[in-house]
Amino acid sequence: MLNLFDPIVPAERQHPLFQALREASNAPERAVLNAWASGFVDRDGKFVKEFQATFESSFWELYLHAALRADGAQIDFSVASPDFVVTAPAAFVMEATVAAPAKGDPPAFGPGPPTLPEDLNEFNRQAILRICNSLSSKSARFLNYYADLPHVTGKPYVIALAPFDRPVSHLASHRALSAALYGIYDDEEATFREHKDKVVRYSITSVSKNANTQIPVGLFTSAAYSHISAVVYSPLATWGKMRALANAPERATIYQTLHPNADSILPRRRVSQQGSYQEHLLDGLYVAHNPHADHPLPSEVFDTANVARFVPTAGGAVELRMPEDFLLWRQLWTLNHKKADPTAGNA
């Protein structure tokens, strides 16, 4: 079993969230991560070092490992790459990645309560750019390397993506993903400005990177990315997920969550206290299928009551099928007397 928490990285290079996890009060969270890591194989001998130094991408891999096992997947760790080679019940390969901050931008974590964006369109624009950048990188990795590997050829290729590109990155929910993959944009600024009773939604083909550069979006609207079968995505596989699953009934944590609402454009809101709040490992997970996939991801992968899916329909369109009680958003607050707690107000 991986020894995640005995430091092998010098203290000055340790990620703040790794350091926070090693505090005595976070033993329940360490237990969650150790459970996620059970059976995980460090094939290149670098995983623990990366977990302690950079954290988010390794955390996301551990979450995916746990999610795949919860879905009944059998994983072959005898090959070096991609990250997950699933052999049963459905065979496919999955590469994990995160949307990281642009150079010079602040990280996803930070002390104190989060600051909400003043302009959701600008917030979404940046989120779309970071998602497209991550997907483009893993697309190129497949074409230049993975496609010719014998254990990959002929199988669905899935990119698993988590947004850690800015503080409150989870606020983008699935809006940025929908725009990046299908060119469908929900404009909340226009919706509330114009007092609409339906979300203002329209098609886009690109977003501006700067005054001179437009980045194409709608990656799954043509055969250009047919080698990518699907994208697995969660904006809520965060510290909050780990805390929600931790066995700590005495902890003073308040959870605020949002869920779909068939009667309004405003989601249903719930507020719960530690002890009464329940969350499933797969809550908040999306599977976005590519209508033009060379090798479609079988529909039974992650086909559970907790997962939302972008599903191809007749004529090449895509429909978002979301469970009635789907976890759209989560924010939590834990009473902590320490100053500058990097987990305070986390998603």
C-alpha cells in the first residue's frame, strides 16, 4: 500500500494541502485517502513525491481509482500508461488530467472564505480556456503516443478532467465543460439581467484568449476529436469531497448544496450539519460522450443514480441527463480556530 503521509519531500516544497492533511485533526480525511489508494499501484515510483509536492493531480488520480472501483471496474496496472487501463466489465483506457491555473494566476486553494467572481461570463471564459488547454494536451498525447500501444488500440479513450484552475473553480459546474465540448453556452449574466424565466443559451464556436487570438470550442461537434470517446469530469472531487466522506461526526461543519429544480431556473438549496449530511463518492461526477467517437464509451460505464451524462441523441445532438437529486455544487464551512487554514470555506 502507498505510504502517502510520511514526508519524503522537504517541508519547504510540500503542498499546503498535504501539510494540512498531516495535522492530527485531519486523521479522518487521511483515512479516506488511504481507502482511495488501496490497490493503487505506483508504476513509475514518483506518485508519492508528486502527491506531497503538487497534490491536486495526484489527489484526482486517487479519486478516479476509487470511483472506478466503486463502479466495479477491473484495472490492469501491469502496463505503464495511460493512467488507467480498464479491462472489465467494459474495456477502455483513461488518462487523468487537471485544468491548472494559467502562469502567474493564484492556485485553487487559499485561506479564508472564497471570493465570488464579479462577472460570470469572464469567469466562464477563463474556465473554458483552461479546460480546452488540458484536453488539447491529452489529445496530442494520445495521437503521438498512446494510439499505437497494443493495449490501447481499438479501445475507447477517455480523458478524466478536474478543474483546479483558480479559487472557487467549482463554481463553473458543467457550464465550461458544455461550452468546451459541445459549443453550448449558458449565459447567466444575460439571464438575470433580462429577468428571463429560462436560461439564456446559445451556441459558440470560440472564446477569446486575448485581443488577437480565438480558441476554438465545440470539440465534440465534429470528427476532429473522434479519437476521444468521452470526458469524465468532476468539479467537486475536492477537499470537500474528502471531508464529506470522512468519519468525523463530532466536527462542526456546515454543508450548503445545490440540486436541480424542475420548477425554476434557480436550483434547490439545502443546508446540512455534520452528522446529518450524506454524500456519495460519485456525487457531482459527469460523463460527457462524444457523438463522433471512433470507439464509443459503453453506456454502462458510470451509469449510476449519482452521475450526470451528456448523451448523444438522434441527429448528432447531445442531451444532458441529470439525476433529480444530482449534486450541482457544494460549499462547506468548518469551525477552525487556527489562522490561515488553507481548507477553510473549501468546496
